[in-house]
Amino acid sequence: MSTAQEGVKRNTSQTINGLYSTAAIECTPSPTNAAAVAAKEQLTINRLGLGGNASSAPGPNGTNGSPDVEAMREWWRTRSLNAPSPFQQFGPCGRIMKNPAMVMQIQDPASQRLTWYKPPLTVLVIKKVRDCTVLSPFVQLVEWLVQEKHMVVWVESAVLDDPYLQEDKKFQSIKEKLVSFKDGRDDLTDRIDFIVCLGGDGTLLYASLLFQQSVPPVMAFHLGSLGFLTPFQFDNFQDQVTNVLEGHAALTLRSRLRCVIYRKSERRRDANGSQNQLEEHMSQQPSTMTCISMSDNGITNNLDNKTSMGKSAHRASTNILVLNEVVIDRGPSPYLSNIDLFLDGKYITSVQGDGLIVSTPTGSTAYAVAAGASMIHPSVPAIMVTPICPHSLSFRPIVVPAGVELKISVSPDSRNTSWVSFDGRNRQELFHGDSLRVTTSIYPVPSICAQDQISDWFASLAECLHWNVRKKQKCLDELSDLTASVSDDTLDEFERLHDPLLDN
């Protein structure tokens, strides 16, 4: 898929995220900013219609003239990554090229709120494994969802086999009403309306792994170790879940990375197979001209649909979506890793060191921040590239736009191969000639906020990472004020002035 198509689909996916799960995102100005919205609209109208240079102001369609109120509401809002507006004009002649495929639209994060097309009926409950402290909250939540909310509850089949739950009488009474699935065998696409995670950040990563396309809204309760991505407390879960089911919740769209591995041996095999198909077709129809395109993926032709479908199916097996990061490292080798980095097909640099981290804004507070990267808010559309212990001390982490495609490959003169892992899973080896393509996926993870997008993130920074926690500097008292002044008086003279005994 080209970058232009990716950008177009990104807008559709982020605007209506619940296309597959009965949920959507309602983008309206927040009530607290209603006055500011109205004031700015009126100011814009006054500038265009009452003495402003209306003839030179661009309209909502890029034309000159005075637009109406509804059109102006869309015109002044920041909608593009490249300029304050997709129709921004630079002076009397210059403006952004009017090509919708080249402009990546984004939403105002403060206006992303959850709404339901119809009441959700199916909920997936993900429990932290091998943790006895989560068993009691899990039973309480499942029992309440089944008996009080009359919802269809899905759980992993391994949860039903937990020996500790076998001894719980409440759970045995509702066990037959639960629907189970097995990871890697059952497809949950179009079956789940709502996800509840009980545990730490790993439960949210597991939910992202289960849904490799559209993800239902995720509500994560803090019952694990760190809890950076789990803003909800379990004390009053009934009220909190009810508010979410009624549509009173803000959303943070956490972008994911689409990672595809291209093997050198597979490309050669596909090229040979395509060449054989071409020769066979030319022998049968010698007068027919054939269109062949050369690319990094091998030779592609339009003769046999089965061949292209087979290649697509094969590539889909290596297509992985990650929420935190993809890590390329040197593995067990004692030598430095030597990795070539390309951005949109252009060579950028070679990474010599222990490896490379390509992370989302959500993953910027995970492995990347431990390697020296900055922390990025999840609503920022970006990809972070962080070297792991680089051999060059001037190699600092960089942030690139979310729409680009990164190509990572083992350098031809590298002493060793590299290893790649996706959110800590699916670890496999990259050989010489293999490449990894990484770009932003069109399927984000809609994470439900306990308060809002800003408050939740900074609360996690303060509570989990202890960000900027330090002892406050003491205030200056009267004595230190005088000693730090520009006066020539010394401390001894000051004491004599206030102590007559010293004068005697």
C-alpha cells in the first residue's frame, strides 16, 4: 500500500474507529471551549466581512471570497500536519498543493469522545495471568456484567482452566454462561464491542495483539505492577463501567506500527515463480504484451491472480501491528550490530551499536525512554527512532512524521545478523539481505480515559515514572537575604549591630 493510500485510510480510521465494533469517535468542540470557538468564529467573520481583506483570504475550498459560518468553523481549525490549514496560503501567490492524498488529516485530541451506534452487547475481559490478586476482581466484574448488565462475556480459554478459579463457587455458577476463545486459533474480528483489561500494561499490549485490524474501545484497570497505560481504579468499577457503556468517556487514539518482514530468499523464490509464470503465459499467447514492474518485493505481473493472492497471504503472515515498539538488536553476538536505515526509500544512516528501537508515542515511555529518548504524548502523530548504545556519541534519538515508511536492513558488510522482536514477542532473526518495513498503521487502539487525554498522561508520568520529583529548594530567610545582598557589611558587623554585649 502506498503512503498516499495509507494517509487517506488513516483519516477514515481515526474519524470512525468503531466501524467494526459498534463504536465511533464523536469530534465536537469541548464545552469548556465553546465560548472561545464562538469568539474566534465571530472574529474571523468580522475580519473577512467588516473591513478585512476578504478578497485575498482563502475560502474553505481554497477559493477567494467570504465563506459562511459553517465553512469557517472548518477553515481556521488546525487539520493538517503540514500547515495550520490544508488550504493555507503563503502571500499572494503561494499555497499548499490541493491534493487530498498528500495531506494527512488529524483530529483535535480534545474532541475525541466515545459514542455508540447501538448499545454494546459483547465484552471481552482480559485478566493478568499467574496473579492471584486479580482473581477476586475478575470474578466480581464477570458476575456483574453477566447478571446486572446482561452482556455476553468472552474470556480466554486458559482462564477457565485456572486451578484457583475452580475453587471459587461464584465463578462456577456463571462459568457456563461465558464464551471462551483460544489465542492463535479463534478470530475475534467483528465479534467484540468492548474490552476490559484487569492487570498491568501487558494486558493492553495483549489486547492490541489479539486485534490486528480494528480494535474495540479498551478500558484498562490498574491491577498490575506499573500501570502506566491503565488509568482506572477498581474500587467503584460499577459506576465507571456504566459511564463508559452510556458513552460518557474520552478517548486516546494510541497509534500502532505496521511491521512487515521481507526475506531475501522469499523474494528470489517469488521472482523465479513469477518469471516461470511469465514464460508460460508468453508461450501460450505470444502476441499479448505483459506489464511487469520491478520493486524491492520482487517481480510482479498481472497475469495470474492466484500468484498475487498467494503472495499477499504470505506477506500477511509477517504483517504485525505493535503498540509499543519494534526492537532490532544484535542478539547473542559479541559484535556490534550494523543496520542500514532508510526513510521513504532514501538512505539515512547506518546504526552501529547494540541495536535500534522504533517506537510509537505510546512506546516512547517504555524501552525508548530507558535508552535516552524523549517522552511523546500519545496524541502526537509521530514515530520515534532511538539507537541502543550507539558507537557514535552524537547519534541522538530522532522523531519523524507518522506517515513515513522506515526500511531497516542488515548491512551487507555486517559481521553478524540481527534479531527483531515486536512488543517483546515473535522474536526472529534477520539475515543479510532481509529487510523490515515499518510505518504507522491505520488501526489505532482507542484507549478510554479516566479523566481526559492530558490529565491521564501527566498523572501517569507523576505516579509511575516519578517525573520531575525532587526536593524543593528552601526559601530565603531574612539572614540569608542580608548576607546575599550587595552591601559591603560583613556578618560580624551585622551581629555587633544587634548585640550590644559584643561592643563592650
